[in-house]
Amino acid sequence: GKLDGFPIAFSKAATAGLSVFDYDKNRNYRILVPVGKEILNFSAEGIEVKGWKPSPMPDVIETPLLYMLSGGKDYILSVSKDGSIRTLDRTGKSKWKKDVVLPLMKDNQWWISSQGNEKLDGITGLSANGKLAYVFMNGNTDLTDVAADWFRLFDGKGIRIIEDKIEYETSKGLIEIPKSKYPWQKVKPLIYESRNYVFAFQADKEALHLFNQR
């Protein structure tokens, strides 16, 4: 049924999907929506949150906002089209002295990386030059060379094909599979209707396979 306070009419079109955060796990939800360079913030009742006053991002925000709790502190992460990355507190104030600017690979998807240590927590994604980018919660960055067939998958897990084996990164550690058993040449993730899949190309049979996450 229709709820009071909705629909919410924007003065201009949203430029990315909404994000829903529950900072204190008490069902006091916040709904954040990027609209151009601006970020709108609503309660679960559809009312604009008072005290939310973020400065506009340098460019249009085209990806939903992310949230991380690190060292007992809130970090709301916003990324604009030009690669500017900013962390905000609950009022929208920037937590860094200046934005991190990092040109990103087209269709890059950031993943939250919670290490349980505020010095190691951060977000990871692919930079425009094909390096694996890691942005720490203090604003420092680290860029690592990665193989062409490396893709970040599903909650930060990944698959990589190297000379004679396939490596599959899981929450329990790294699983190695001999390439003789699984002769895939290329692997690529697909998220469709909230389900996770993996495409794999088998060169010796010129066949394309599609697997679910299992």
C-alpha cells in the first residue's frame, strides 16, 4: 500500500540509485539520493533530514553512495564522474581536507573492504589504467598492478586466471584450481536481477559458459 510522505518529488532527475543506511542499527533509516552534484537525504517517512548540508561534488554523481563504520566513526562515500572521492559524516561535512581524485575504469564498481582495523579499512575498485585501486579511510591511496583477467566479484571476492591455475578468492581464503580441470580463458562477473553469475570462455571448444555463484 502507498505510504504517507511518498512519492517524493525532486526538482531535477536523480543521477544514481538510492542508498539506505541505518547507522546505529536502530531502524532510524536514512535514504540518500544523488541528484547531479548534490546529495539529498530523507528519513524513512520521506522528510528531508535537518542539518544535512554537504557541499556539491565537483562533477555529477553517477553511482550510489556507500557507507562504512570504521574505528567507531561513520564514513559516507561519494564518487563523482570525474573520479573525485569524498567521505562525509552524518551532517554531510567532508571528513578529508581535500577530495581524492582517481580516474576510474568505465563502469567501475567500488567495494567496501572492512578489515576490522581502521588503519586498513577502505574501498577498492579498478582505476582507468587497469590498476587495482585501494582508498584508505584516511584518504591515502594504493595502486597495485593486476592481471588483465582479474575482476572484482561479489562482496570483494575475485577470480584470476594465471599460467597453470585459477585462483578463487573467498572469505575463507584462496582456492586454487588446476587449469587442466577447468580450461577457461576469460572470466567475467554478471549481476542480474540481484543474482550473481560468472561468464567463462572455453577457447579449445569455442564455447561460452554461464555459471551461478556456486
